[in-house]
Amino acid sequence: MSYNVEIIKENQHKTSEWSGGTTTQLYIFPEDSLYSERKFKWRLSSAKVEVEKSTFTSLPGISRHIMVLEGELFLEHEGHHNAALKALQQDSFSGDWTTISFGKVTDFNLMLAQGYKGELEAISFNSGEVKDILLNSNVSDTEVFSQITEAFYVVQGYIEIDTGLKKKIGLSKGELIIVTRTGQEIISEFKIHSNSKEESKMVKASIFYCE
């Protein structure tokens, strides 16, 4: 099985201000895209909401997945549903909805343009624990994806990932690994080890290219 692996260190992140606090861009695809121009296929970010009440930026044509990393968040999607989220809980919604948030939190965001699907998963490890993390298949009963990207973002602790390559990849808090596969791939898995005295936590983001 062949795939491309990219490691993103914390000093590579780009942080900017928004109406409710700050947002840190973790990854954007294509890599030369500008979020300010809304010309991207998908984007991963982590935002700090520093006010009790804020209105989300309007993003027409973008589907959004949000997961709380720290704190508690209440989302009010005008004319749609509401969501009360605690740490590592998530919600999905359309970027063209009017969304108001209540609560000061740190969150994790996946934004997707049309032609892309995605999902988030929170994974926790006890100190020293090893888990086999299943990677998604490029072949399903209903759809065949031209490409799949999976990102692993460390929220807490330190982890080592055995990708099947010669060298294990170590990641600290705030760092991530981007794994992209193309073609008709079979299901595979990574072995991930929490090499930390404390509990380790990470978010796995999966992006499916339907175009």
C-alpha cells in the first residue's frame, strides 16, 4: 500500500483574529489556497472562542464539522437545530446557516467545499496504551472516492505513530500528520502508541474526495 505522509509542526500554523477570538489554520487544501478568498477544497483549523456570545462567519457552499476540545459550547443554528457540546463532542452544519455560539471554548474545525465529504473522531489513550487505528477504505458499497486524506491532530500528550514505514513518527500537542491515499486501496491501519505519563488525546479527521 502506498501513501503520502506529511508532518505539520506547531510552528507551521497560521493564527489570525476573527470576531470572537483567534483561529489557527492547521492545514488547507490545496496548499496554496487562501482562506480569506474562500478558494479552498477543505481546511482544518482550531479556534479559541474568547467571548461568551459570538456569530460564526458566513461560509456559503461550505459544510462544517466542529468538535469542542476544551470547555462547553452551545450552538444555535437559526431555523435548524441546536447543539450542546462538551469536550470531544461534535456537531455538523452548513456554513450558510446563521449560527450563534455561547461559551468560551477551544474547538477543532473541518470545512469542506462541494464535492468533498468528511468526518471527525476523538480518540483517547491511557498512558502507555497502544491502539490499532483503522484507516478508511477507498472502496465502499455505494461510492468510490478518488482520494482519501486522514489527519491525526494531537490535543494532549505525546504519541508515536507506526505507519509501516521504517521510522516511527512522534507528535506532541498541537502537531499533526496528514496521510493521503489514492487509487483502489484496501483497508489498512496504523499502530499508535501513547508515549506520555498523562492521558493522550487526538482528533482524527477523514476527508473523502468525491469529485
